[in-house]
Amino acid sequence: MVVEVKVDETQAGQVFVTEEEPKKVAQDNGKVVDSEIDDSKPKTVEKSSSYREESNFLSDLKEFEKKALSELKSKLEEAILGNSLLRKQEPEKDEKPSDEKEEKEKEVAEEKEKEEEAKGGEEGESPVGEEEAKPEGGEEEKTAQECEEKKSDEQGIEIKKDVSIWGVPLLPCKGGEATDVVLLKFLRAREFKVNDAFEMLKNTLQWRKGGNIDSILDEDFGAGLGSAAYMNGIDKEGHPVCYNIYGAFENEELYKKTFGTEEKRGQFLRWRFQLMEKGIQKLDLRPGGVTCLLQINDLKNSPGPSRKELRVSMKQAVGALQDNYPEFVARNIFINVPFWYYALNALLSPFLTQRTKSKFVVARPAKVTETLLKYIPAEDVPVQYGGFKKENEFEFCGQDATVTEIIVKAGSTKTIEIPADEVGSTSIWELIVLGWEVNYKAEFVPSDEGSYTIIVQKSKKISVSQSQEGPIGNTFRNNEPGKLVLTIENTSSKKKRVLYRYKTKKSSPF
């Protein structure tokens, strides 16, 4: 079952799960017609999905949103120019000068002053006149600046006007449209409540400063956690896709290495923040640009919520990511969801905003491929999830990677024809069937009626378990003109979606 989390605002903390079953219809002379009439025809898989980012163009904002953005920009500019955006970090106790040191410095200063007065008297100059003389203009400005710095230090304010986040200047007069996009993220995260959004931004800047997040991309955490989370491809709307593989922590050695001590758990959190920063580098923080990521959370073989260290670390990670990376996730898709997920969801639910929970999509193991194909092109879905994407792919790239789709109705048979007109050419093909449990065969049919059909693949039933090995694929080199015919027989009571792609490599003249 594929489910999408729907949040009822009237029921605080409750998440209602509904099964999505969109009805496809077509228009025929003003009448509504069942799309199954024509859905057996081959068609290129559409490059669209059910989610689109909210517009960041000022012209598309509602009036109250424009007003909130303007107010936040004013508050931000005032805070930056007034040096009150960031709190000054308190010095360590051992760095504070002692009373004895202060007294000694005072005595040295008094002695120096007496020596200068004595020297002035010997030269016949009036010490009083020296005091009344005003410094030159440059010295006066310097003194004023020092006073301002001293005043700022006393107030605990850090003098920094070039404040930026994710490479975007926050001073409105410097950042332009990119600044608006970033500020809208904080506003949306706080339902356009200006004061709340401003405090959230201040807290995020302080968190980044305290954790040295701006330089986290330079840190090396080793290759051990590379199997636990990584960026891979884009979805149908251009969002970079981040895969979180919780099953990686089923390995006891990796688990202890990651969560064994408090220090290691802290390193895990920093590694996760680094991955988020890498994802943000792939975004275009401008109006009309892609400004969000798609998160895939694979819970297959994941340690259950009984593993306290994992549970605590994930709770900390979820809280920090939600508080400091607002509106950077388009969808949070949970796949291969086990029974205990619902208990974990109930545990984390109080720490998530309603807006965050509304982006959750949950899929049981039987619906993983179908769910991912709603959001990610088939050619970008990894083979382990029922798609076409393989590591170090050489055969299919660019236009060759384009996937076509046909529907095979219940109890019917469909064929896919691959032209092979040039003698000595090699045909390469791959296909997947959503739900599988179909009969499949491949033949080469010569153009010459007097020639014999060649069986490339005998008819056999393809089960779901076999499909987990990746797409069905093969190659064939023809010695005479003809065509390859792939046959899919659906003996089940449900229609099947067949996705396929092929290419023909011409024979070499050498």
C-alpha cells in the first residue's frame, strides 16, 4: 500500500494516513472517458510529479506574505547595521584578566603619565595645554571608532555587517532576490509570523557560528558512513535526491563505530549536517530555481527503536535539521516501512511541525518502485529500488536513457518492437514491470518471410523476487534485417505498467 501522510490541523499531533488512488480520465468531445481505452499505447514517461515548490517570485506572493517579507527585511537590516544580530561569545573563565593583573597595568600607566608630565615641564611646555589640545581629524575619527568598538564590546555585540548564510548575503541591500528566497524559507517555516521567523533566523546563525558549520564541508569523516546516506540523481522537478539507508546500521561494527560514545554520536551529527550542506550546494537559491531536496528514507533492515543510541541521535538530527534548515525538503519519502515505524513516528511526531509532517509519504515494501516513480524518473531510480539506474552506467546515457511506458491490461498480451534494419547491428534493451508476475519472451523476426524466427529468450514467468535483481535486459546482434519482438503476457487480474528502453549500436566498418 502506498500512503501519503495527511495532517488534520484540527487534531493536534495526530497523523491520518490515506491511500492514494488517483483516477485517470481523458477528454473525448467533451465527454469523460476511461483512460484505459488508450493507455496501452507506448508513451514517454512524463517529466512531472505531484509536488511543485511554492513560488519565490514577489509577484506571486499574497499581500500578507509580501508585507511579512518586507517587515522581516527591515528588522534584519536594522539588526545587522546595529550590530545586534549575533550575540558575542562569552570568553572562557581563564581568559579573564585577574584583579592583580589589572592593578599592575594601572600602576604602569600612572608611572608613564608622570614621566611624560616631568618631561613636558623640562621642555617648558604646559601639561595643561597638552591636555586641552585636540587631536588631528584622523585621530579624532580613530578615537570615535575605538569608542564605538568599546561600546559594542560592553554590550556583548559582535561587529559584523557582512553576515551571510549558504553563500547568500543577509543584508537586504546586498543580497537581492537570493536574500528574499532564504528569508521566505524562514517565514514559511513559521507561518509568516515575522517575529518568530526573525528569532529562528537569529538562532540558526548562532547555531552555525557556535558549531563552526560554515567550514564543515572541509571536515573529513572518512568513508564509513558513505553507505548510510548519499546524494544520487534528481527527481522529476529537478530536486537533488538524498538517500538515507538506515539498514546500514544493522552492521554491528558500523553501529558501534557511529553511536558507541557521545563523541562518536556528535561526529555522526556533524557528518549528517555536512551531507545537508553538500545538498544545498546543488540548489539554486533564486526565484524560479530549485531550492529544495527530496529525501528518501529506506527503513529496510533498520535497527528498531529499541536501539537507544540510534533513537537519541536521530531525534537530535531531526530537531537540528528542522530548526536550522527550514523548507529545504520538498518531500520526505519513507520506503520499506516496517511495523515499528508507526511507533517511531509517534515518538518523533511531537518534535515535527505540521508543515513538515504534511510532506511525509510512506510506502510498504510492495509499493516502493511505484512510489518512487511518482517523483523520480525511471532512469534515475536505482536498480535496487526497481529502476534502471546502475553504478558506472555506460550503455544508456543522454537520449538513450529515455524510458517509454505501456500498459498491459489484465489477461492480455502486449509486444514491444525494436527495429533492426542494418545487418550486423547490435540491439540492447531493458524493461521492468510494476508488480511483475508476468510471462516474458524475446524473439528476432527477420524481414525475409522465408527466414526463421530466432528465439532470444524462451517464455518464462518473471516473479517479484527475480525483479529485485534489476531490469530484464539482453543484447542481440542480427545477421539480416528484421526486428526484435519482446512479448509481455499478463495473466493476472490487474493491469501492469511496463517501462522499457532500448538502443541500437551500428556495426563497425573495421
